Amino acid sequence: MMNNVSVISVFFLTGFNETRHYRIILFFLSLLCYCIIILVNVSLIVIIILDNNLHEPMYVLLCAFCMNGLYGTTGFYPKFLWDLLSPVHAISYFGCLAQAQVMYSFACSDLSILAVMAYDRYLAICCPLEYHSVMSKQKVVQLVCFSWLTPFCIIATNIFLTSRLNLCSQFISRLFCVNWSIVELACFSSQSTINGIVANITIIIYVFHGFFIVWSYMYLIKTCANSIENRAKFMQTCVPHLISLLTFLVTILFDVMTMRFGSKNFPQNLQNFVAIEFLLIPPIMNPLIYGFKLTKIRMKIFSFASLKVK
């Protein structure tokens, strides 16, 4: 058995087995989704970068949010589209680890950025006099870097621990590589004990992110209930954050729960849909929600559209 371990250099993604009857349709739908994701996210990023009036903390964070969406989806869609047209659904060992790194760090960075957005809205509504001194350009850049680099390093630790495991199977029953799917292939459960501990610590860290975000918005709702002006500000700037948070949490938690606690009881097609939800719904929904809900961005979009018409 140990001799077989050393020769594993390729994984086979068996999640594609159930897609053989509708791969062409799925390819064109996925390609359309990926094009829409690129279009709406890049459009929002370009609008924010080019308009000096949008160089405010909230919009800088939104720009980082969209960049992270592009990072995560780029780690999935090109390989996924290739596999839909390929008779063999294989990925190299190191390619699999790299994709797992991208998928997890994308998801964790999303939650980190949402937490910073919640903090930003708390300061803007509850401490308006201190807002600009606290959320300076330098501070915002530091928070964005922290939101990207910290999840990347935490997930890199998980991936490094996984790379030390002796694996006894080449088959991953998913459409793409994620860390826990690789851990489950370990020859001996005792080897993966530390992986489970570190993975649970990682989950706890980001659950606390979620609690912080929920607490922030509950406090904001309580604060804004007593002021018509604050209520209007909350509805305009915080509702998009809440929608993004709920969309992200529902999709990612459903995937994590089914993966860690009995996904084998679900049909493969359902597993596939649950697995790609967080790579499909939030990256499309978030730019659209922010684009149409935030007044400054909506006006900029309409001004661009009117120029095109003329």
C-alpha cells in the first residue's frame, strides 16, 4: 500500500461522471456565467478606479471584494470548462493543491472583506465624526491587505499539512479540488488528525467573523431605528452588505456541511450543484446588488449608458 502512495501524481475528478449526457449545454451555460462574472466585476472595478469621487473606503472595499471574486472564479471556471470538453477529467497533484488553495482562500477572503465592510459601516453610521480619521486611505489599504493575506496564509497552512499525507486513492468525487476531499484520501486516519484540528480552528476563526458581522448589523439596526437619517443611510449602504453576507453564508455553509457531514448520501448531481453555488451566485449577484443599490455607482453606470446611447 505504501508503495502505491508514492506514485500518485494525478487525481481524477469523478464528479464529472454524472454530467456526460448534458456536458455541451453545461459548457455553454458555464461559459455564459463566467463571461457575466468577468463583465460585471471588471465593470465595477474600472468604474471605482477611474472615478475619483468613488475613492472612499466603502468603494475601495467593494473594489477589493470584486477582485477577490475574479480571483476565486478564475481558479475554477477555466479548468471546469476544459474538463467539460475533455474525455479525461484529471488534474495534477500540485495543480489540485493549488486549486484547493485558491478555492478556500477566496471563500475566507470574502468573509474577511465582509467583516471589514461591516466595521466600516459601523464607524460611518455610529461614529461619523471619527470616521475619516479612523478609516484613512492608509488604514483601508492595510485592512484590504490583511483581508487577502491572512486567509491566504491560514489556508496555505492547511494545504501544507495536506501535502504531507500519504494518499491511497486518486479519485475525488467532486468537480474541483478542495482540501478536505484530498484529506479524505489519506491511507491512515491517524495521519490526518492534525489536519482535522487545524481545519476546525480555521472554521472557528471564520465563524467568529460571521458572528462579528451579524452583531455589527444588529447594533446598526438598533441604532438606526431611532433616526430617520441613519435609517436612510442604513437602507442605502448596509442592505447590499446584508444581502451579500446572506448569499455567501447560505451557499458556503451548505457546501461545507454536506462535505464534512455526509455528502455521500446525496445524489452526485445535487453534490455538484451545492459545490459550485458559492462560485456562481455571489460573484454575479454582488456586483449587481451594489451597482444598482449604491447611488453613486448607479448614477455612474447610467451616465456611461447614456453616453453609449448618444
